[in-house]
Amino acid sequence: MRTITVGQFSSLDGVVESPEKWHMPYVDQEMMAAIWSEPADTLLLGRVTYDSFAGAFATLPDDDPVGGPMNRPSKVVVSRTRPALAWRNSHLLPAGDLAERVAELKAGPGGPISVVGSISVVRALLSAGLVDRLSLLIHPIVVGAGQRLFPGDGPQVHLTLEKCDVLRSGVTHHLYTVNQGRR
């Protein structure tokens, strides 16, 4: 069975919304290495994140250090509408219940699946018990307002810390295993 790893940028106070407003001052080669430390052959993306990423990465060459890792994997897009998907290797998740469709994707052939951004998709997958790992890059900034990864009314999620690295920028990279049996 394939594994699903959620990758998120987070502020110290747990905000994951609009990282483009606070994340960029911390980006360096060390962070890029942390981001790509969890390889995946499939990216599962909500439509808004897909649109943003496609606009930023689709035209970059395969040997680009950022564009290549984004362009190579298959992209599976979660959308209530049926948008045209111009970014290569992109497909819509079949219509239906999100948890059921993702469980089918997870049970199918292929390697690891990565979910980046896509807060509503991540929350739904956590609630359904479909997430295997969390890769969190926690930034040394308090943002204040914004959506948090774990809503106040969300499910209890038990985690085991696999590793925690402190980057020179002050960002910490936390890699957790989700303990599905302890809910």
C-alpha cells in the first residue's frame, strides 16, 4: 500500500494559510533539501494549490532544482469542478467521496503520495485516517491570523516524532508518523 505524507509550511503559532506572505525570507538550500527529503511519485493537490503550483513550476525545465521535483511526479487534483489541467502529468481525482477516492488511490499501484498545501484536503484526509506521515517546516514567526492545520473542532491525532532537524534559518523540520490505531 502506498503511503501519504503531508508537507506543510507552518508558523510557530500553527498558521499554514498564505505562506507566500511569511515563508520566503526563510528559504535557502538547506530548506529545499528538507522539502525534497520525502520523495513521492504522486502529488495530491487541491485545485487552488494546483493552480498556484502550475503557474509557478509548469514551464520550468526538468533540470531546475525546484521545478524538476515538482514537474516529474504525477499530479492528482481534487476539485468539485472539472477544470482543464494543462500541467503535464496531471489528472483529476475521480468524482465521488474524497476519502473513498483517495483510499482507492492509496491502495493502487505506485510509490509514495505527497500532499502539499491544500488545507481542506489535508484536514479531510486526517479525519478519514488516510495520512501516514506529517512533514512540517515550522518557521520562527508568529503570524497571528490565518487557517491552522489542525482546526479547533478537528479529530485527535496521535503522532510519533521520527526526527526533528533545526535549520540554520531557525526553521525546524519535524517528521511525524501518524498513529492510526490510537484515535
